[in-house]
Amino acid sequence: MNQLPQCPKCHANDTYRDGALLVCPLCAHEWTNEAPAAEAPDPADAPEDTAVRDATGNVLKDGDSVIVIKDLKVKGSSLVVKGGTKVKNIRLVDGDHDIDCRIDGIGAMQLKSQFVRKA
């Protein structure tokens, strides 16, 4: 069985978990069970994940085919890329819009990876 820590306020042993918080029923104190700052890993030391991921978390590569998951308005035009549109042979680029592609009927476009899923 999991051994939960004592309440840091009243040192009672009757603590319980409520989602991400630990709760003491005696004094109603709530706290998180995080490691102290000295033991916590530094996020700056973690290796940076440079992979481009789609809306569901799949890693995308150059040449993949993707499907647009929602209707997207084309900036500066009255055109709309409908959800469900399949886009073939994507190219990954750096920047805010991380996919360069060509969509039939619309032309060259840049898309954000959060609005597509791998086909």
C-alpha cells in the first residue's frame, strides 16, 4: 500500500490524495507532494525535444501525409481549408507555422502542426 506523508502543518498521519493534492482531514491543509527545489531537476538541463508532433502526439517527418482536423480560414482570402482535407508530401520548417505544404485548389500554405494529424 502507498504510504502518504504526514501533514506538514499538524503532523497527522491521516492524509489522503485528492487529485494532484494531498489533504489533511484534521486541519484541512492542502499541499502538493513535490520534491524540494534542491532535488527537483532543472528544466533547462533537460534535452530539448525538437521533433514536430501532430495534434495527437505522433512525430511528423518530411514527406508525410497529414489530415487537417478542423476548418482553417486562409488569411487574406475568403478561402477555407475544410477539416478532413488530406495534405500530401509535407515539408517541416522552423518557425511558428512548422509545416510547408501545397493544398489542391488553394496552393502553397503554411500550417501549424497542432491542427493536423498524421494520415
